[in-house]
Amino acid sequence: MLMASDIERIILTGAIIRQFTDDPRGTRYEVLGKTVDGRAAFVVCRFHGPDVLLIITAYAAEVEE
């Protein structure tokens, strides 16, 4: 479960690990970062105009046991 504060932290402090450039709606970016409580998580987003960042999805990284 991710909160808005987790998504904000991932976007502001994470790193773009992949770009999806074949989408006619625009390039999507997969950002990997840490949540507020230190879990690894991803945010997939794209720019929608010059002033809007559209969050497409956000999910926690799978933990291998």
C-alpha cells in the first residue's frame, strides 16, 4: 500500500530506470525510489503538457524470500 507522500518521495528522490518511448500518447518513465518508510517502489508517469505530471501507476517492489 502506497500513500501520496510515498509517491512524492519516489518521484523527487528516485531515479528514472526505464523510458517507454513507443507510446503515441508520449514517453512514459519508470522511476525507482524509496518510500517514506524505506521500501523500494516504482512510479510510472508521463508529462501531460508543460506543467502536469500524470501518475499512471505506482507499486511496491516485490520482496524475494
